[in-house]
Amino acid sequence: METVKLNNGVKMPILGYGVYQVTPKECERCVWDAISVGYRSIDTAQAYQNEEEVGNAIRKSGVPREELFITTKVWISNAGQENAKASIEESLRKLQTSYIDLLLIHQPFNDYYGTYRAMEEAYKAGKVRAIGVSNFYPDRFIDLAENCEIKPAVNQMETHVFNQQVKLQEVMKPYGTQLMAWGPFAEGRNDFFTNETLRMIGRKYGKSVAQTALRFLIQCGVVVIPKSTHKERMIENFQIFDFSLSQEDMDEIAKLDKAESLFFSHYDPETVKSLMTYKID
Ligand SMILES: NC(=O)c1ccc[n+]([C@@H]2O[C@H](COP(=O)([O-])OP(=O)(O)OC[C@H]3O[C@@H](n4cnc5c(N)ncnc54)[C@H](OP(=O)(O)O)[C@@H]3O)[C@@H](O)[C@H]2O)c1
């Protein structure tokens, strides 16, 4: 598995498996399938309410803990130094592990400075190998990165061929922060899986739209964590290391970028309100 080196020297697989919207009922089987396919990086979150099932699957897989890379995220309702500290302990308990590889602030709302301090403490205590953020657009990212002690290792953002986050990557460069793509298929929006450009380019290499889209991102140095509950698609999404897109094809796919979200705006008051009121057990 290809890896990227984070700004603290920790190596992270460039391809992982995401479990957003994977129900607790299905999650253990899905993570088990993903590990059997070869995935070694799993992306979960307190808000997905399936950390326990991820923990069950990794424990039962028999794969040595040090060969796995586990990411989770602190939710808004657990913000603030004390709450976040307790929630990190809870995540460790549910994941059934003594350390988390990558811990992120899920959303840039509520007392995220307090959250970040709790994460810095956990990092120094060896409970977390790397810390970072998610959904931090350039303004909030720079604010936090300038005013924290341990620079964010990762920013996990909506990133796909239609929203390539070129500007954000430039903003993050001075801090050495790695872009990690959520929604690498835009969850199928904008007729993703039938896109003509991706289809025609993929055909040249004997690859599907999904494989071509993931290959484009990893060739740009972006970490990807596609989600699927189907084992055959997990396999398909894993087979992206046996070809490489030509510069001409990379340039063609780069033209699909609209530099806009296909989901929602973090600057829309209604979106912020609805995220703030999303409660977890
Ligand atoms: N930090 C954040 O705020 C945030 C937000 C969203 C997501 N994430 C993370 O990013 C991960 C990935 O994003 P996502 O789950 O939102 O969306 P995604 O990976 O872009 O898309 C998942 C969708 O694509 C389908 N799919 C997967 N592989 C396919 C293939 N080869 N061919 C056709 N369809 C395919 C899946 O269907 P089936 O499952 O039915 O196969 C599912 O409907 C999440 O699981 C989560 O870990 C983070």
C-alpha cells in the first residue's frame, strides 16, 4: 500500500475505507470485508455511531494493530477541552484500542479550540499518533493553524473531481497539512458514475469511472477513503495501483473542477444550525 508521510513523520495509507452511513448492523461485516480485501486504513467518527462495530471488526480480524490505521473524529456536541477529553477516552473504549492513529475535529463549530487542546494533550500522552481537522475551510484553517501548538497533520474535506480543493491545498502547504478526501465519488451526485470524461479516459486503461476518479486523486497526492457496503466494489476501489494516468489525462480531469461543494455550504446559517443540533448517543 502506498503511503503519505504526515507533517510529524507518521505514515498514512493513501487509500482507506470510510464508514459514514454504514449502519451499526452492517458495519462489522463491512469492515471485516474491507480488511479481507486489503484495506488497512479505516475512517470512522463519533457521529457515525459505529465506532464500536469498527472496533469489533479490527479486533476479530487478527491483523496486528500496528498494521492498521484508524481515524476517528470528535463531534460538535463533545467540543471543549473537558468534554473532548472524555469523548476521546470513550472513542478509545469503543474502538477497543490503546491508541488512535489519526484524530480529527469533525466540524469547525462550538469550542473547537478547547477540543484541539484536548487532542494535543492526547497526542502528547501517546493516545493519538496524529491530530488534525475536517471541514476547515481556508479562513478557519489558517486561524487554527496559526494559533495552535501542534500543526494539523490532516484536513479532511469534500474532495472529488468536481471540487478539487486546489486553493485549500495551497493554503495548507506552509503547515505541511495533508488533504484527505471525503466523498471521493461525491456520493454519486452530478451523475458521477456515468461521467463521460471519466468513462472515456478510464476505458483507455481498462478501468471504471470509480477507479479513474480515485486514481486521479491519489496521483494528486490526496488521501482517499471511498465507502461501499458491497465487497465487489471494495475490491474495484482497491485496484488503483496497477496503472497510472498520463499527464494529458490528468489535465483533462482537472478541467472538471467547479471548485464548489455538491453538498452544502459551511457558510450557510441553516447548515450550521442543523449540524449544531445533530445529537449523538
Ligand atoms: N469529515 C466529514 O465531514 C465527512 C463527510 C462525509 C464522508 N466522510 C468520510 O468519507 C467517506 C467516503 O465518503 P462518502 O461515504 O460520503 O461518499 P463516497 O465514498 O463518495 O460515495 C459512496 C457511494 O458511492 C457508492 N459506490 C462506492 N463504490 C462504488 C463503485 N465502485 N461503483 C459505483 N458506486 C460505488 C456507494 O454505494 P454502496 O455503498 O451501495 O456500494 C455509496 O453510495 C465516508 O464513508 C466517511 O468515512 C467524512
